Amino acid sequence: MRIIIFGTGKISMRFLSKLKKDIEIAAFLDNDPSKWEGRIEQIPVLPPQKALELDYDFIFLLSASHVQMKDQLVEIGIPKEKIYDIFHIEKICVCEQAQYFGTLPNERDGKNILVYSHALTSTGAQNVLFTAIQVLQKNGYRLAVVSGKDGVLRERIMKLGIPVIIMRDSYFVEDDLKKLVGWADRILVNTLWLYYVVEELLRFQKKILWWIHETGFLEHLEEEKFTRIEDSGLVSVYTVSPLVRKKMTEKYKKSFHTKMLLYGLPGSPITEEWGSDSGKMVFAVIGAIGRIKGQDLFIQAVNRLPNRYKNQAEFWIVGGGELEEQDLQTAQKCSCIKILGEIENQRMKEIYKKIDVVVCCSREDAMPVVVAEGCMNGKLVIVSDAAGIAAFITSGENGLVFPSGNIDQLKERMIWAIEHREDARRIGKASKGIYEGRFTMKIFEKHLLRSMED
């Protein structure tokens, strides 16, 4: 096979040493003009448009920017069917062997579920998947979990006696793929990011439940992919939010057949305790630091508060990751802003005891777990209207909603809460109704089991 590799960074260099013996590289492509006419192992590095002049079978996109690269190649006239992204590296490389932690159960009575997760980190979509795994096991299903990235959830899954398979290079090494899919009676694929797994699994004619938690990647996903998946008759698509369905309709100008499957929150609500040890009102934005979660908006809103309000409150940023330098400098100048870093899920119950207000500044967020947890614990929630859970909030009755990205409106909601503490507490208590009506484990178990029989 004669191929072109688009990308000359760490990812392409990592896989270069793993190429199968019958693979010939015609050229490397790169968007950096300083690399053009250079060579890697005597193979030329060329601008992308030069691909039109070359003889090759396929182009492989070996970069984290594979989505943009594909769009670029299609725009200059490269046929889509000639382009493979990094997810299909097994076609040209000898992949790292899958790591099996535990063995697949031998029983075959129609109750075996193969679960695909893109990672095993203790974050939103993965945590609610772990809860789903517990529910399914409790109801007699046998499970095996496949992930491309290892993480802290592996140990928790293994403690349930469930095998975990880590496939770092590719999900599609044929021997492992046939073994795993052959064992399964049903397949559960978690998150939109694994759309390519759903596509690949169609050839095995197994029933698939695809649980979509996010909207951001939709802009890069062609309508034809969703159409092919839907037309297969094998895939039941569930979303965690009406916002996902709305975004799909806006993107594709048509409605796909999807159903909603909200997650459930394990554990019990905390006893109602308001305020930190200092007696000040505590506002907290919780989640991995990044543009989507909007910690920068939170910092700017706090920075615009008059000093008399800053002196009455604390503003906590809870979550892993690093702030942009400008945001960090602004936060450090405000003594009322506390950067707590990442806190283990098990410790969050103690944190919620000290929080008065959960703030969600997300620029997009299908159904933020932290807001649902805030409702469970009877906290006032101030939520961006770009978060799916805003659909369940009547502003002023069981929460407060502000226009996404509007820093001044966020600031005004926080001022109102500081000035009206008793009303804020009353609205916080009312927010429990959102949890009790939609996010209890009893409701989730009922809907999840029904979806598995869909």
C-alpha cells in the first residue's frame, strides 16, 4: 500500500516506527512552510496541495488536528474515501497489544454487554457511565469495558469483577475486535467522540446503544455519517439532553430519531448546610478548566463586582487544568477568588456542604453533572442558557438563568444572591425538585433498563 502521511509532529513520528513492512510512504504533508522540501527518512515533506500530483492509495491524518486536516484536503479536491484519520491506524501499523485486565465471562444467555468508553478518567461522561455499569450489573447483565485510555476508573470497575480492556493504538485490531464483539449480545458506546466506533461496529450486525453526552463535535460530523448509522436499523441513539437534539436539528436541517436518557446521581443529598467557615457566601464553578466550561467568564464577572460584594463572598474555582495566564493574573488580584484545583469525586460531598451557589458558566454543556448535583444538594444554581439543564429551570423559582457569555448578567445574578440570601436559600431548596423529578437512581434505573431492551 502506498500512502501519504499528513502531519510531521509527535503523533506521526510515534507511529512511523510501527509501520507494517508492506507500507510505502510517498510523502509527508505539513502546513508549515518552513518544513517544505525537507525530508524525513529521505521522504519529502510537501505542502498539502501537492497531494493532487502524487500517486497514492490513501492519505492518513496523523495529528490531533485531523478534523481540520480532513476538511482542508476535501476542499482542495481529495476524495473523502481516500482519507483515513488516526482512529484507523491499524490499517498501516503494527499496533500495541491490547491489555486485558480480567477475563471475559463464559456465560452466554443474551445478557453480555460490551461497553466502549474513550477514556477512564473520573470526569462527567465517564462517571455517569460508571453509574450505568453498576446499574446494569445489579440487574443481571455481564459487562466488559473497552477504553482507548487508562485512568482511575479502571480500578473501580475491576473491583466490581468486570474485565477492562485497554486498546491504546486502535479499537479495531481485528483479532481483538472479533473476539470482543463476538462475545457481546449488545454494545453500549459512550459519547459522541466515539462515532467512528459506532460506524465500524455496524458490520457485525449487533444491537448498539449510543449514548451522546456532548454537542461540540457535531460541527465536524457529516450528516452522511448519522444517516448511515440511523439507516442501519442497528443503533438506538440516546442523548442526555434536549439540547443535543436541538443542535443536531440545527446542524443537519433534519430530525434524526433520538430518545433522551438522563443519567442518575448516586448517593444521598447532604444535610443542608450553608456557607463556609468564614461565614461568607460561597459561589463555586466546578469542572475541568477550559474555554467550554467558562471559568474565564466567572473570573471576569467577579472582577467587575463592587468591593462591597466581594467582601461578603468567596468565589471558588474547582477543577483540574490550568487557567490562561491573563485569567490567572486577574484571579490572583482578587483575594475573594480561591483556586482549589482538582478534587476527587469522593471528597466533593464535603465541598458541597460549604458551597451556597453552584455556578455554571459553560459556553456549551449538554447536561452538566455539577448542576444536577447542586440541585440534589439543595443549592442555588446559576446557569448559562447554553447548558441543557437550563431547560428544566424556571428562573427565579428553582434556579437562575443568564445568557451564555454575558458577563454583566452573570454578575447581576451573583449580586442578587448576595443581597437576597433568604430568597436564594428558598430557590435552592426548590431546585431539589429538578433532581427528584429527573435524576434519582430509581428513575435512571427504570429508563436505562428500558433502553437496553429497545
